[in-house]
Amino acid sequence: MSKPSVHVAIALLLYRGKVLVGWRNADQHQGNKYEFPGGKIEAGETPVEACRREIFEEVGIGIQQWHAFDVIHHEYDDVEVFLHLFHATVNEQYLADIQKPWTWYSRDQLLGLNFPKANHSIIQRLFWNHHIKISEDLSELCRNKQSVVNANALNESNLNEASAQPLFYYRTELLTSAVEQVQQLNLHDLSRLIINVDIWTQLPESLQKAVAAVHYKQQQVMDLQMGQLPLGVRCIAACHDLVSLQRAHSLGFDAVILSPVLPTATHPDAHTLGWEQFAQYAKSSDLPVFALGGLSPTDLSIAQQYGAYGIAGISQF
């Protein structure tokens, strides 16, 4: 006998780097666990309509603009579920209307919460390692012998281990050779790899789903239209000013790299943001912001004081 199937709309609500989380009662399916707001899709509803309705009923706020996040299929012993995920930022004016016991948690805190197994891939995507190494030499990724968890085999015991791995952005203009090199990587290396969308689109679907994130240059961000981001893949935007940062928010990106913060040896005459302007932009962001430009790995705590989620670097990394 086949298992009953349930389609559920799930909302990931974001505000200033935090995510809204609740608690499932013991009498509910997968009870005594943390949960994201949402509920069953009713007959005649589209998933996004169900998401909009559930958030108004459960959380107490009416959000109209949603971005598709992913569709996840998971089989439990007694039921198979299809999670239709959407994400949205919460305007400050709605904060006081959020009902109890919904609570804001940082992305780091999510790793320590007991969620249903179907949510583990969601947690993995929401959490970013705080360091991104940028290099034109892909062999630097392969030479790292640190234990890496297979991104396609994440489970409760290795979730924290996966989160501990630094990310690696392969920055290159050599499109053809880059595609060939990326295709030679194993799943362990791909689970840490960030590549530009021009390379990503040339990969087979199995490898597209395995990479850590897809990178968009600022001009690519500005040229992008609503609804064009790929479903089920983390996307990170390169931004150099407030306009592009706001554009990344409106398009539904997962994170941004904001630069240059400080002068660098390779671009000593480039206009820099400086920490004060960086802080003004970063602290207004609901997405994780990585600081780039003149920073070393030891500058993480300084960057976080100015609103950064993490840092990225080239020569000093």
C-alpha cells in the first residue's frame, strides 16, 4: 500500500540576518521539534497562495511578495511530504504584529535546533560558512585535505560538520576550461564550490545541484529579472553600492558579497566603502553580507562588528 502524500507550503521569513522559527506540539506529526511557519495546501490553492494564507493565520502578518526557494520531497515511515518553500523579508513595521511563540534565530543558532529530517537541507542552505576563499586556481580547493561532507548525503549527525567547511569561489574568465575542470570535481569538492552563473549554466543538472552556490557579478545582478534565479540553489550576488544591494534583495538572492571595503594591493586606487559606509549598508540588509577587500581571515570579528555575516578574500586567504 502506498503512503499518503501531503503537500505543504513553508515560509522562510528573514529579518536582519535572522530567521523566524516556531515549535511543533507533541500531538503534531514530527512533534516536539522546531519548525518553520506553514501548513497544508488546500484544494484549489497554489503553493504560494497557501504560503500567504498560512503566514497571515499563523504568524499574523500579510506578506504579498514571495520568492520561490525550493521544492523538497521527503519520505517518513508513515507519510511522504512535498515541501513547497518560499522566502521573504519582513518589514520592520510588521515586527510587533508577529504572534507568539514565533521567535527569531540567527543562522548559526539554527544548527543547534532539532528540526524534522525533511528540513535538514533547508538548514544547510540557510547557513553559510563565515569565510569565502577567492582564487583563480581551482587546484587550491582540491589540495585542501580537510574532511568534507557530501552535500547530497546530509543527515543529523554530520550537519554541524558540513557547516564548518570554508567556501571556495573559483573566479575565472576562462569559461570552457573552467567548465571542464569543474566537471572533474567530486561531490565533496563541489559542496564547497562557488562558481559564476556563466559556468554553472554549462554544467549538467546533477552537478548544478551539487555546487555550494551560484555567483552573479554586479552587472549580472542588475540585468536579472524577477523570477529568473534558479530554484533550489543558493545564489550570491556581488554588490558594490546600495543600489545593487537593494536589487539583490528584491530579486530573492540568498546572500551578497559587498566590496571593496578597504584598499587592496591589486587595486590600490579603487574607491573603497570604508567600514562606516559598509556598516550602513550591511546593517540594513536582511541577507548575509560578506565583506571583501583588504581583509584577512582574522578580520572576521571586526567585520561582524560592522554588520558583516562573514568575510571573503583573495591574497590574504
